[in-house]
Amino acid sequence: MNTVDRFICEVDAGLKTLFAKVHAERPLPKPLKSESAIVVPLEENEKAESIRLMRVNHCGEVCAQALYQGQAMVTKDKSVQQLLTAASNEERDHLAWCESRLTELGGKRSYLSPLFYAGSFGLGVVSGLMGDKWSLGFLVETEKQVEAHLHDHLSRLSAADAGSRAILETMREDEIRHGQSGIDHGGESLPQPVKLAMQGFSKLMTRTTYWV
């Protein structure tokens, strides 16, 4: 496949990520039986908070798709491309799960998702062109930051929202595994200024999509 064909495929993948209904390969995570034995309706303020947090997570997964697709498009190492594709497939499950939960709660996707998709795709291409060790370093740092914000979201969810909690806990387990895979494949630790820039982009995304 030549560069033009690959670019067209990535544009198609981006449009599907942003505007089509995404289907997960794995089943939607469910609460443990002990957690779901007694269903307590969410209060309005609890429901509103769950919607906002899941909207942030949905946009985060949109960004993950863009990042990995950008990296995979430019890497020349087949093993790295396979790693990125496998991680992207699992992140697509996360995207579908977050969208499903948003729908259940009566929430909507962020209107800013296309903007953050474009930024993340560009970051993926740039990091990929810097070389596979740097590209994998971006993967490791991204997963580390995502793990931290999922931990924060789990602490902010209502104890009654077992459905959202089950999804985020499974996502966190996957993110930890993806980050370790990046380390195992030789990902370089990024310079502190780059990490800080990534944190700044992440904060911009989380703080805006929480409301919009």
C-alpha cells in the first residue's frame, strides 16, 4: 500500500471514529454481582457528573485512536506497527464502551472531538517520524497519563454508578498493559519538557470536554 492509499485509509478511519457508531469486539464490562445486586438510582447531580466524566473518557479514546493511527501510518517496523494496531483495537473497545455508557446515561459526545482528533493524529505522525523508540515512548507516556486520570475519575464517580466504574476499571487495566508493552519493545523515556507539553494538551482536553 503506497502513502496516498494509506492516507486515504486513515481519513476513512478518522471519519468512522468521529461520526459512525463504533462496535466493540469484547463485551461491555459489567459490575460484579455483589455490586449489581442492589441497584440504586443515581441522583441528578451524580448522573450529571458521570456523564461529564464519561464524555471526557470518550474523547480521550478518540484521541487514542488518532495517536495510534498516526504512528502506525509512518512506522516502517512491522512489529511496532502490529503493536500499535493491537493497542488501537483495544482502545476502540474502550471508545465503544464509553459511547454506550454515555447513551445509557442520556449524555452526548463532546463537540470538540474532531479538533482533538486532528491534534492527536498530528502528534502521532510527528512522534512516528522521530523514530520507533520515540514513538513508543509517546505511547508509554500517554498510557501513564491516561492511567492517572482514570484513577482520578474512579475516585470522583458516585459509589452507586457501578456501570461506569466497571468500564473504567477494565480500561485502566488495558492502559497499564499497553504502557508495559511499549516499554518491553524499547520505548525511550521522553524529555521532561515533552512530558509537560503532553500533560498540558491532556488538561486542555479534559477540562474543555468535561463541559462541551
